[in-house]
Amino acid sequence: MNWHGKLLDLAVVALMVMLFFAAGCGRGNKAIQVKGSDTMVNLAEAWTEGYMEKYQANALAVTGGGSGAGFAALISGTTDIALASREMHQKEILLANKRRVFPKELQVASDGIVVVVHPSNQTERLTIKQLSDIFTGKITNWRALGGPDRKIVALSRERNSGTHVFFLESVVKLGQKKNPNEFAAEVLMMPSSQAIVEEVVSNPSAIGYIGLGYLNNRQKALAIAKDENGPYLVPNLRTVKEKRYPISRSLLFYTNGTPETRVQSFIDYVLSPAGQAVVKKMDFVPIK
Amino acid sequence: MNKWIEKIIEKLIFISGIGSIVFVLLILFFLLKEGLALFSSVNVFAFLFGTNWYPISEPPQFGILPLILGSLWVTLGAVVIAVPLGIGSALYVAEVAPGWLKEVLKSGIELLAAIPSIVLGFIGIATLAPFLKNIFNLPSGLTALAGSIMLAFMAMPTIVSIIEDSINSVPKSYREGSLALGATRWQTIYRVILPAASSGILAAIMLGIGRVVGETMAVLMITGNAAILPTSILQPVRTLTATIAAEMGEAVSGSSHYYALFAIGIVLFVISFLINLVADFFLNRGKKRNRKR
């Protein structure tokens, strides 16, 4: 084969490779992308179902991955709505602005973080300080809390979880920004809320935290107080809505600036009475 | 016209042929580009030998020694479990089992390879972890050992099928010679066949290790993921792969956490590259030796 032939071959190969990649780039009618907090995924899916049933139109795609993943997707422009169970950090906002993304926050529901133990556990109530000591490794035995001589197995969510970050900031660091407390290295990092539920159900020495929506009667929820003076409160619709339960948080939507019409119409549905009824049905706390 | 079709098909095959190499190079390039960026702000030694993994603290700490040791413990445990079992079952399948049972066993072992790792992880979390907790009286069953046992199951099919191949490729004359000299069947297996197949066995072990080191989903679910320096196989560990899987979602692209996860990817790449290299070396040596004889 002479060099002409080789050149021709090369051109053919190059063309094929280009065609191959070009085929992957074509995109049809885009669905609204909703991505982020694993705590909110089930809720968002329920909203999606309700919305699509009501309007028979726009397709929505809901993905989990954690609040951080939602922010990352919002910043890189691959999602329309980021689901978040914590507020966006200053650092993330700066990074977003650098990429010409301007996050806009909107509260869509409330949630209480439930501290759960095995039903056979005698402990009834804890203060935030005691919880912090457990998760930083200062208290390692149930005896120190008036229980039997058993090692405490502390369970946390993974670092990609908004619940992890929220618990870190409001419990482990006692709500103080500058506090140097960290989760002890010995704390087990579980990949999902369901994994925490499974371990708590089968392990009498375990203590973990989950969203209100994951609580069922196979675990025991502890009453929590800000300090020893109380009051010790259990999380339920009322205490969380009134923000009296000490570890309550807002569930948030983040969009890039003012959203386009079809995204806005979904947000309007979420805030409507029908949308807030879905919140209650999914065991979270409505804002209205 | 036919000539053109011929030519196009030729090119298609050519592309498929070099495609995998191109993709490996692209992946390597991307991995290096993203991962090496970390070392403009973090010392390489502080990264490899640091003992604290707190990637989202202020200031973050990126020490992956606990993660490397975590992967090492899980892998060692899996090898200790899977290798004797693998050699034993390969010997049984290749040398001892009658024809019909051989086929049944072989497809059974292949079926083991078809179980998705997340299913094994789920079984592990629901049955194995509570079981280990009760037997060893541990605070929690989510330990390196749980990961090792599950990964041993995953490595078994690779190990068994490669060892079985290498046993089958031991020349028949060896076997006959040994038996003719009055050796028993066990003596033949132990003194003649195993040494003759040793290269294949080593290669199988290395490839099994490669499978275990890279496995993610099952270890993420059942090893507890606590980034401590493990001193026993009955402690929870956090592996390299599980760290990437668990934290990639959170890492904002362009942050040092994101670069650190890619740097872990480089470490994993280097490890599995070395393992494959060693396995290849043993496989080739075995082939050459058998050819010579």
C-alpha cells in the first residue's frame, strides 16, 4: 500500500471515530433533572409522580447521590434542581459563582434527625453534649450513660450525605462553627440510611441517626435536649415543625438563578397544598 | 463495491482492536491529570503515609495509610480463605471428580462469578455480619473479616478456573510416569502435578488478588468503613475503593478533596497494574516451561 492509500485509511478511521462520538452528543427533548440528597430522593419521587399525574406532561428524572452530589451537579450544570438537606457552604457558592452559576435557595419541607437505638436499650434520653461525646469517641461504653457494660457502636452516614454534614455541624461540633470536634475514626460509616436501620435493628450496642422518614417501630427513638436542663423532646410532626426539637433542619431546593418556566411550575406544585400533603404522607414535616 | 465494504469492515475491526488500548491510555491520562493536581498543595509522603483521613474538615487531612492498610487486610484475609479452597476445588474438579460431576461443579463455580457483588454485600450485611458478631462476641460484625469472606467468594471462580486450566495443561506423561513408578494418586498430585502447575497457580492467585483489590460495592456495604489503622482482621476498615465510591458524589469538581480521590485512583491503578504484570509474568513462564518439555 502506498502512502496515498495509508492517508485515505487514516481519514476513514478518523471519520468513523468522529461519527461514533457525535452519535453520543445528540440530545432530544430534555427531562427536568432533579438530583441530590438521599434523604429527599423518595420525597422528590413522590412529588414527581403527583406532578406528572396532575399535568400529564413534563418528564422529570430524579437521582440521589447526596446533597454534595446535587451541588456538584448544579455547579457543573447537569441538573436543574439540586435537592439539599443542608445549606450550601460558602466555598461551594464561591466555586459556583466562578462558573457563572448563581444558586438560589428555597425551603420545601422540614425534617428531624432521629437518634435511634435497639429497642432493648434502656437509655431513654440524651443531651446534645452526650451525643457529641459518643460520636467523637469520648464516651465509648454504655456504662457511662447508665447502661450495661457494653461497647458503644456509633453509626454515621457517609461523607457524601447531607445528613452527615448536618449532624457534624449541629451535634458533633455542638453548633459552633469553629469547634474542632470531628467524628472519631472508629465511627462506622454506613453507605445509606437503610444500612443504619439494619445495623441498629440487629445490634443492641448500636446507636445511629436517620431522617424522620426512616423511623419505624423496630428501632427506639431517643428524646434529645439542648442541655441537661431539658426539655427532652422526641421528634414528631409538631416538635419539628415548631423547631423545638433540637436537631431539626430544612429540606431545600437549589436552582441556578430564577428557574425556567417548566421548572418553576414543578416548584409551584411542590409548595402547593397538594405538594405539601405529599410531604406529610412521606413522613417528613410540611412547612405550611 | 465489495472492495469498499471489505475495507470498511477491515477498519471497523482495526478500531475495535486498538480501541481498548486507546481507552486505557485516555483513562490513565485523565487519572494522572486530575490526581497529580493534588500534589501541588499536599506532600506526597503526607498523602501516602498520613494516618488521618478527614477530607471535608477545615483544614482537610488527606492521609491514606488507613485506607491502604484497610485494602491490604481485606485482601490478605480473602487470599488466605480463597487460595486453599481454590486449589482444593480445582484439584478435585480436574483430577478426582467423575465426568458428570465435573461438569456440574464447573458450571456451579461459573455461576458464582455471575452473582452481582451488591447481592453478596446485601447477604453479608443481613446474615454474615450478625453471625460474626455472635461468634467472636464483637461490638459489630461489620469488619474486615466480613469483607474478606465475601470477597473470597468473588475471587474463587477466577482462581479455580485458572488453576484448573494449568492443571489440565500438565502433560499426561508426567501423571503416567509418576503412577508407573508406584506413587499413589495423592503423591502424584502433591509431588508432581502441583509443582508442574505452580506458575499457573501463582498467576491465579495474583489475578484473584486483583479482583479483590478492585472490588467496591460489597466492601462498601460490609466492612464498616471506619478509617482507623487496623490492627486485627476483626476491626472495621475503610478500603481505597469504598472511599472513592462513597465520597465521589460529595466532592465538588476542582476541590482538593476531588483531586485526592483521583490520587487514590492512581494508587489503585498502580497496584492493579503491578498485580497484572506479576500474573502475566507467571502465566508466560508457565507456558514457556511447558512448551520446552
